[in-house]
Amino acid sequence: MRQSELFLKVQKDFPKDEAAQNARLLIRGGYVEKLMAGVYSFLPLGLRVREKVMNVIREEMNSIGGQEMLLPALHPKSVWDASGRWETLKNIMYQFKDHAGKEVGLGTTHEEVVAALAVGKIESYADLPKALYQIQTKFRDEPRAKSGLLRGREFTMKDLYSFHADEKSLVEFYESAKEAYFRIFSRCGLKALLTEASGGDFSKEYSHEFMVESPIGEDSIVMCRKCHMARNSEIAKKGEKCQSCGGPFEEARAIEVGNIFKLGTRFSEAAGLSFKDKKGVANPVIMASYGIGIERLIGAAVEIHHDEKGIVWPEEIAPFAVHLLSIGKSEKGLQKFAETVYSDLTKNGVETLYDERDAGPGEKLFESDFIGIPWRIIASERTMKENKVELKKRSEEKVELITIEECISKF
């Protein structure tokens, strides 16, 4: 992609109406644009990051047997009445009447809808277990839409729902989902803590949240530095020690990037979702849900991975692998050399953003650092004389002068 053709404008200043670092960096860097509180547009550069994150999630969900689908965002009141949550969630759910006078709402989550969908499709023990997931827009009328991408009114979520005949099957899948979540967050450059939390309205058992330690986190947790066990402060008792190793708990702030719940039979019973066991006896299907907020994950990655120069993207979710800069006078020889480098990179499958604009070296270098693409390659008159390029990793100070062949081999 040529930077002159990209819909991108790195702003001179940070936005004045944003306090959260993730929003300040993403808006100034041309990744997102704020439409109103809790609602952001993803620009081409930001959309590439979003797609990379979703691809990581898809790969890991598919690896544990998840099947992707897409459910509606607009729901009839009747689906929510069955579980009683039309009333209990009315403070955060967008609810209104259509032109026919029927009450409808925008989905805050999809337990009710997916349970109703499974009726008639799951009928026997032979149909179980199943795992269905989607990556879809959710809407919540957040009274405190703040913290940039960490708390939005319109956001994207990966929500997976598993269906089981018995507790043994549920536990087996639940554990595999935990491991898949750790792989997702690791690939996205985040060190997540498995954190015990309240099951809330869903379950008397603990649920599990995946937390990333950060001073700007909205959640308070206690954690054991020795064995990395953690608990949400809502369920932790004062003076309590780690149950795994007996070590002391330490208080910390954290960003929640994912959660998993054992739902039991609450939603299956409300929807009339049952199966017949080997004896022909009807039983309610046991369910669990597993969520990851896409924008929240991106925001957390920026909060963790930035420095005084701008964003420093983890490689697997960066918009491009390489930022190629043509630095120097606009002479035909240099232009031809830089074009050859760009062509060689793209032919070899290296995702490259090529800054071929007629701009000064200071502007190009500043913007490259701020955008935060993991690797920077400079083609200049000096490097051209040696038929080499300058290679630098965004997170390091070391600079290498190497041939384009050596450069390509690194990717």
C-alpha cells in the first residue's frame, strides 16, 4: 500500500476531549475517529488491526471446534421475555418500538437468541456437544462511556456458546477454551491473568475473567506474583492468601479483555432447549458462554504497547509488517531504487506500507514512529550507493544496513 493513496492523516496534536491514552494515540495516529461518546469509526489503518485481531480469534476458536455463524443484532422483546432479562437489562439495553408498534431491542449479548436458535437443531445426546461463535456488533447504553475503546456503546464482540449433555463435557470444553484464550491474548501481545470472579446472575460458581494488569484498568484485582493466581476484588476477602501456594495477595488495577461463564441450564430451560439421553429421557441442555471484546482488546494492546514516540504494535496484529520510507531528494535514481525495494517486498508476501510521499525526512520519521508498524526500512541515497537498506525494529534502537535479500529473509 502506498501511503500517498492511504486514507490517513496523522494529526499534529492529541485530541482534547480524550483522557484515555489508547484513544489519544489511535485518534492522532489515524486509526480511529470518535463520532460521539463510546462510538468510534475505524479508518483503513485501524480496520487492518481489527481484522488481524479477529483472524487470530477465529483461528483459535476453530482450533477447539468452534463453528462461526452470525446472529441478528435486532431482537424481538419476546426472546428476552422468556429469560426475564428484558426488564433486568433495560438500563443498558437500547429498547424501542418499531413502526408497527412492536417492542424490539438491540442485542447487548446473545444467550437468549442462540438458545432459541438451537431448539429443534439439538434434540438428542448424539447432537452434543456443539460450540457456536460469532463476531458481531453489540450495543449497550453505557452511562459511563469512557476510557476510549475500553468501554463503548457500540462495539464488536466475539461470543462463543457451547452446548453439552453433562458436566464432564462442559468442563472439558471449558478448559480447552481457557487455553485458547491464553493463546489469543499472547498472540496479541498481552499477558493475561486468569481471574476468578462472581458468576453473577448466571451461576453460583465462579466465572473467570482474563485481566491485563494496567494502572488505568477499571477493575481492581488481587494477585499472587508467585503463581499468578488472581481474584476480582469483588469476591476477595481482606487478608486472604493465595489458595494455590499460600503466598500473599497483592492489589492491582487491570483491564478485562475476556470472560467465560458456565451458564448451566438457565437459558436452555427458558428457551425450551432440551435433548433426549440414551434412555430417551428429556434433559435441559447445559450451556456456557465465552466473550472477548475486539475494541477492548485493541485498546488494551495500545495501553500496554506504546512509548513517548507513539504506538508500538505487537507484530501479529500490526496493520503492516513493514513501513518502507524513501528518504532524500526526489531524484530518479532513488525513486527507482525505492520502487524496486517495495516491489521485492510485496512480491515476497511482506505486508508493506510504502511512504513515497514528497515530504521531509523529519515528518516521515515522526509519523513512522507514531503509527508504530513493527519494522521500518529506509531507502536513501546513502543506502542506495551500497545497494542496501536500513532496517530497524520499532521497539529497539539497533539499526542494520543490509541487502534487500537479507531483509526479505527476515520476514
